[in-house]
Amino acid sequence: MDISRYAVSAEDIDALTIYQITNFFRRHQSITKDDCNRTAAKITGSPVSPTLVQGETSYTVAANTNQQVKVVQFRHSPLNLELMCQARQTYGEFVPNCEPYGMLAGVHVYQMDFVPGVAFSRARHHLLAPRMEQRLLQTVQDFARFIASAWNNRPALEQPPDTACELFVHYSRILDRLSQALPERFQPKLNEVRQGLPLLFRPDYPMVLNHDDLLEMNIHMDMGTGRITGIVDWADAKIAPFGTSLGGLETILGIQTSSCWLFHPNHDYLRTQFWKTFYGVIGQLSDTDRRAIEVGRIFGLFRTYGFDRRPEKDNAAPLEEGDQEFVCLEAFCLR
């Protein structure tokens, strides 16, 4: 089955980009697009143009300068530069460098490394097409190396003594809310995660910096090879138990339609290759650590896909039967 035909078109992505830019300047009426472009041109020394992919709370432009591309981003809220530094220490070249350039009319300004290639959202139609499995395999293997970096590279993360306990309580409350709201078919898996949750908070289990939003707009790649060229948008990165961001793999292995989630025909093989690459990088682990990683993965999926996060919904209420997002929740957590 060719699932690539369900991929969002480049035209639809362009329309979203235009909407996001318009919405950014509607929110920040003290500045204009021309104000930002002029400021960015002064920083880079060259004319700029909007990047193909934008964010919900930022405006990003790029400039070609002496065969080098520079990026300037205008943000509604400041980036945590300490976390950005930790991200670079943890994930290396997967994370672009970033430096602050003050403020412009209440908007925060940053210059960043340019991440080559395109967002997975644009590459998905190509990579999920028949006869492109080798390129998709490269993407999966690179994603495994990205995730493995967090296990192998653990910069000292200073946290208050009670942080782990507070996070355990927070995770438990998330499971409580989901258990009370989700249908019976989800309860065995939720109970399984609840029983395994203490494994994530053992003294010797790693707390790492997780991206926490590994969706198709934030994973960039070379369409010709399938290689991941970088991971962008670290604004929501969080220190959490290892494994809770593993759900990003599902984004690479399939596509959502209006009524269901469709996995790549060879997703089981690709998933096997992910874990083969992952364990090839970090080495063998105890059965307890393997179990903890799986608990973290499933918890992260429930946390990401178990709540209705549409802007008009308050307090991210758990999904209700019939919500379109249920197709992801069922595909990821009940398979």
C-alpha cells in the first residue's frame, strides 16, 4: 500500500506557513514583518526571506552570505540558553547553535545555525513512497543515533533535591486523569505503565534533556539520502527520564489520515532496525533498563496523544471517544 499519497502537500504546508507568519504579527502589532526583515538584514549583512517552515510563536528568516546561510529568529518568549547549551552537549551536531541578539519592540531576537535540508513534513511524501525504503531506513537509523546520544552523553543536570519526587507525582496524576477519562480498552496499558513508573525514577536511571516535541516540522533531513540534518525548536525541551521522547519514532514510521493512522508497510522491520542501531550505539543494557525505556516510551505517547490540546480547549482535557486524535492514541499505545 502506498501511504505517501496521504501526506500533506507542499502547498498546504506553504499555506500553514503564511498563516503562522500572519498570526505572529497579528499578535505583535508593535512591529511589522519589514521591521524584522530589516533587523535581520543588519545582523546577517544580507537580504533575508522567510524560511519554508515557521513556528506558532516565532518568525524565522534566512540569508545567504558568502556561500553561508544564516538564520535569524524573532520569538514571542525567550529561549533558555542554558538548556540550549545542554542540548548541544547532549545531542551534538543534531542541535543548531544559537546566540541572542537582544530585543526588538518586545520580541526576542536570536541568530542560529542554518539546518540544511527540509522538514520531515515536506519530505514525508517522498520518503514514505514505494521503493524509498533505504532512504527511510537511513532516517530511522539517524533518529536512533539521536536518541542514543541522550543515553551516552549526560551533562551534569543541576536539579533541586525534590525534583524527581515532584515529577513522579506529576506523571502519576497524568495517568490518573487518563485512567478516569479513557475507554476501558486503554486501561490495561495504563496500568502497565503505572506499575512500571518507579523504574524511571531509580537513582541510577538517567534524567536527560528531552526535546519533547519531535513532530514532523522539527525533524530536518536531506531528501536525497534520508539523513537527518538537524532537530530544531528546542523551546519546550525538558529534563525528564530517558525514553519519554521516544514516541517521535512513530512520526517517521507512518501518517495520519482523517480516520486512521497508517504505518509504513515495512514499519516492523524499520522499528527493528531502529532498536538494532540504538543498542549498537549504547551497548547492552540490563532487562530492568530495557523495561524502563519501554515504560518511558509508552508514557510519553499517552502524555502526548491522550489529551486534546487544541487552542480552544482549556487545561488540555483528556480525549473523548470520537476525537480525531484517538487514531494516534490507539495506533501507538494499543499496537
